[in-house]
Amino acid sequence: MAFDLDIAWRLHPQVSVRPERFGALLYHFGTRRLSFLKSPELLTVVQSLQTQPSARAACSAAGIGPAELPAYGRALATLAAASMIIASGDTSGSGLKTGQLQAGMAGGSTMRGPLV
């Protein structure tokens, strides 16, 4: 099971985004967790999730090519595991839906990988 790039995602309603020169800071008011987006391109992807039909489409709209897509998928999976982004159909706000995240990622830190 892996993060599903082909469904719609959105920013959790309790998350605030603060754009920075390096990318952005995301703060979740419910969990009090802070995440760093380490690239402006990832910020563009996260900001466009709301208006795109899928995470894959958000990446494409941000100019992310096929070679870069796996890294962005991992970054988005990390954000979903931290409940920074949630599936658009998720009414619980947990960000988790059956089959979308690897079991080992759910308790992981939001500060890993080259983009997050």
C-alpha cells in the first residue's frame, strides 16, 4: 500500500501555511505539529491540491515531471501521515483512508526526505 496520487487531497482545515524563501512552514493547530516544506515547488503543489482532481494533477500543474514524481509522492505521503493534508472525501480529518499510506509511515516524523 502506498500514498494514492490519483485521488483528491486538500489541506487540513486546521493547518496554516506560511510561505518562506525556502518553501513554507505548515502548522497544524489541532496536533500542534510543525512541518517544513523544503522547496517552493512543493508549496505550489500543496496550494493547488484544493483545485486539482488529484495529487498527480496538482504535481503536473506545478511543473513536476515524471522523474521527480516519486519524491513528491513521498513528501505528500509524509504530510498526509502528519494530517497536514487529508483526502478530500475524509470527513474525520485524520487524513488516513484504507490503503493510502504505508503502515510504517503513520507515526513518522514530518522532517524527513529531501522535500519535507
